[in-house]
Amino acid sequence: MPQDRKHFVKPNDPILIKRAKSVSRKELQTKNIQNLIEKMLDIAFGKRDRKKAILVGLAAPQVGISRRIILVDIAADGEGKTGDMRVYINPSITFKSKKESQWYEGCWSTGNVAGIVLRPDKIKIKALDRNGNRVEEVHTGYTARIFQHEIDHLNGNEFVTHIKNIDDLHWVNDDQWVEYRNREAWRNWLQKCSREKWEKIKGIQK
């Protein structure tokens, strides 16, 4: 993951384990919500010209706002391709395929912690766009994974929740992300993150 995390709440922020509040159609048209969407887009594109995003997905709780708003680049393929960032309000998954696949996931909200996550290959979602229009879409592969990851954030969950095998929870230094991600080194990553270490990062007390 990129090193600059200044826009994101820390991994132990309580907002990341809360269920985010829905946005009504009426509220969606207010300046507060539209400005939040613009702020999220600025972060996703690094305040550039919005031609190429630096993120493939983003959820409002990650930037400190507990509302059910996500961004997903539906052109992302997991190999660097991007180009179609869209806004989804109150998204929910209405169908998940029985067929599942494993792939790595990292997150701005988990810092240097990444891991291998099993998720359905195909999903159907419903949501509103930023103008309040109803949206229903089917997504597969990497894009389906992004939706599931971001919607998890709206429900107070993170990808780590889905990892049962502790060997699939990894520690990735800032200068190792390119190797981890692009060379598929994640498949046999040697640097593990123990459950105890993760709980300490999250501030979980037993």
C-alpha cells in the first residue's frame, strides 16, 4: 500500500467496527453528502485530474465518516488497470455465487497487514448512485472482491475477519508492496502477522 495514510483513520479507530448509517434520497442531495463524495473522490484520485485513480475502492468510514457510501473502480483488474470509478450509496449484496476464490487483500485501514481471503467469485449488488437513481449490477472476479471488501467496511468488518488460517495473515513492509502484489509473492509470503499482533494493532483487549 502507498505510504501516505494521512486521510485515513488509524486501524484502532472505533468507527471501523461500527455499522455505518444509511443515506436517504433527500439527504443525498445536500451539500454535506455531496461534499463528502467529492472528498472521497479527491482521495481516490490523489487530488489529480481524475483520469487515473490511486485506489480501487474506498468506504466513507475509512476517512472518518460513518455513512453507507463507497467508491469502486469497476475497471480494476488487480494488475494495475483502472479507469471507471463509481459512487455507490447504501450498497448491499443481493446474490453471492457458491464458487469462491482466494486472492490477497490489503487495506489503507489495516496498515502493513495483508492476507489471503476467500470470497465468492460473482455477486449482484443494489445501491443508489450519487443522484439518487437505483442501480443494480452484477460483478465478477476482482471487481466483485472490491465490492465485498468495501461493503464489509460499512458493516464494521475488515478482511481480517474472514481469515481463519493464521498463516494467511501477513505483515508487509512499506517497501515490499510491489513485490507482494505484482509478483504474487503473497502466495508464499514468509512474514506472518500473528493474531496477537493484529489484536494489539486494533486495540482489542481480552
